[in-house]
Amino acid sequence: MAFAASTQATTISCGDKYRSASVSSADACTAQTLGSTAKADDLKGITGSNWTMVSGLSSNGTNGWFNVSSSSWNGSSASGTWTINDLFWDNFTSALITMHVGGGQKDAVDNFEWLITPDSASGTFSYLRSSGKGGGLSNIKLWGTGTVLKDPVVQPPVVQPPVVQPPATQPPVVQPPVVEPPVTTPPVTPPPVTPEPPKEKPTEPKTPTEPPKETPDTPKEPPKVPEIPTLDLPPLPELPPEQPGKSVQVPEPASLTLFALGLLGLVLIRRKAAVKNAK
């Protein structure tokens, strides 16, 4: 059975020809015959949602977050008020108020449900049995559904004490022997050898050559004197006799000397040539 909805929060009534009821600050209402007080499974079948009962009253008073005050209980008519604590809206997003009345008339409705406007704190209700038998007011209950998304509570970070790890015993590390590469000695280049100058052989003293011994029997020949060739000179010209009264030119001594030297040289040349021819 569907809710009888209203376009705004107001007093909404529902029921049948025998019984009817109304609640203010509501958005929808529905009524059905169950034969007993509605349970959670009944409400799920009626509304399609899971509901949790918060509190219930069958007399005037407060039970948890719900308070009801009625003019009559178990009578054929009643009217009163209801209030919802603000803490309810801190925990649920939707509220449902249910009302159960007694039997006696098998075809009459005996349960009513109202969807309350969110965040409503109070309202009124009324009930009336128009005809039929039974139907006294039995109880009124408050139900909630939906989880309120609250601001997350920021918890301070938990400071954990530092965990001291025991020193790990490491096995000794065996280092492999270091193989050194062979040392390559570069070839030693000998210093350049400067050749020694050849040693001069000592000069042996020369044995003086003895002059050939003269044989006393052999008479020495006198050296040959080359013959001086006879110079064929032209005859000197005869000088004319000095004539008295004329001056005679006498050559200068220097000219005579040069002339004499020239004659002497010519003589020596002729002599050397003669000696050469004689050999």
C-alpha cells in the first residue's frame, strides 16, 4: 500500500469508512489491516525501507527521544501532541510514526503510518472510530532509518615509540684475495755510448839512417859542373868619337842598374835551362 503524500508538511489523514487518523508535520500517510501492531518486517513490506524502532508509548510520557501526550487511551477517539528530540535527527535521516488500534471489526484498518517531515521537532495527532466495533487507541511508536553522514572526527596521530632493532649480526665477509696484475718493467734503454776516438799508435822512433859508408878504394868523382852556355850577344855598337863642343848624355845610375839586373836574369834563365838539359 502506498503512502498518501502531501506537497507540503501539514496535517495528513488516512483510514477507511470505520476508522481514520491524522498527524501534523507529516509528508505522507498509509493505513492497513494487520491484526496486530506493525513490526519491522511489516514496515519494510509497506514502505520498501528498513526501519529501526527508536521508542514506543502506550500512555502519556517520554521514552528516549520520543514524547506523547494523549487525551485518551483505549477509547474510540483521542487527540494529543508528540515531540522528537534533536538527537534523533543526529542519528537518522527519516522518521516514521505508527499508530495501532484494537480489533473487533475484521474488515477495518488497525494500523496507521506517517512519514514525518525531516528535522521536525513536534506535531499533533488525532484518532476517530466512525462506526463498527472495537478500535480503541493502543500505542504510538517512533521509527528511524538512514545513516547520518557526520563530519569525520579527526583523531590525533598515534605516536608509536621507536622500535629499537637489535644490531644484526652479519657474518664476516670473506674478501677474495686481491690478485695484483703483473708489474711489467719497461725495457731499460742504455745510455748512448760515445765511441772512443781511436787510440793513436805510439810513433816508433825512427832509426837514423846511417850514411853509406865510403869505400876507401873508390875514388870520389868531382861533381860535374854544368857548362854554361855561351850567350850569343850582338856586338855593342861602336860609339862615335866624342866631338868637342858637344854634350854626351850619360844614362842615369838607376837605368843602368835595371839594365844590369835584366841581363843577370837572362843569364840565370839560360843557365837553368842548360842544367836541366844536362840531366
